[in-house]
Amino acid sequence: KPPASLWVMSLSGRIFGFSSMSMLVPQVLEGVAAVGLLYAAVRRWFGAGAGLAAGALLAITPVAALMFRFNNPDALLVCLLVAGAYCLTRALEHARTGWVVAAGTMIGFAFLAKMAQAFLVLPAFGLVYLIAAPTGLRRRAGQLLAGAVAIVVSCGWWVAIVELWPTGS
């Protein structure tokens, strides 16, 4: 099982003691963060009204309302993928490698929340950046390669530990 969503809940349990509230509040906070990040990403390109509409639509979507109130890995997955989309939006503004790497890191940690479902956005993210980034094709390809390395590093360390850990222990 991927560990990231369990890390968030166990940290909350250690800080606030084990209770249903300490297990569910992190899910709610991940939902609030996802709404805020979506607002910020949309606002950068289309204004505050569009950002508010996008955030509100995410907040009132029935599946989101259900997802952010139960202790499952979907809340962290959505939060990290929206964070990745925010980073991609920032990367598209000035073709900054750091933002591409940050987007890759968010996707890598999303893999640790719910495995391969995190990679569903990769083709769209990659294609959008390859087409729309305001720099040369060679630099765009290099930046996407850096983002791919960030994905492998940010999720690969856990996979490596699990694979290298002795089976009998």
C-alpha cells in the first residue's frame, strides 16, 4: 500500500491523539488546500471571478464533498495533483525549470498517495508544457526531462526501500 496518506493521518494522530476528529481533519484540510490551489491557478490566467468559480465548483462537487470527509487516500491525491497543476501553471508563465520540477515532485508524491492514478495527468501536463511554454523546443524537452527525474526521485525512494527491504524481516 502507498504510505503518504497514512503518514498525514498518523502525524495528526501523534500530535492530537487518536480520535475520529484527528483522522478526518487532515482530509478536510487537504480539500481546503485543493480548493485554494485551484483558485490560485485559475486566477493567475483568468482573474479572480473565474478562480472563485473554479474553486467553488470543486468545493461543491458531490464526489469532492464525499472524498474530503473520509479517511482515504483520494483527498491527498487530489490535493497533490491540483498542486502539480498550480506548479505547471506557474511554469508556463516564464518557462522556469524550478516550477516544472515542483510539478513533477507533486506528481511523485501523489504516486505515494494512490500509486498509478497519479500518473493519469502526465500526458496532459507534458503535452501542454511542450506546446505552450514560452521557450525553445530543446529547453522545453530538457525541462520536461528534469520534471520526469523529479517524479522518479520523489516516489522512487519509497519504492526502492520497499524492494530492498529483506522479505523475512
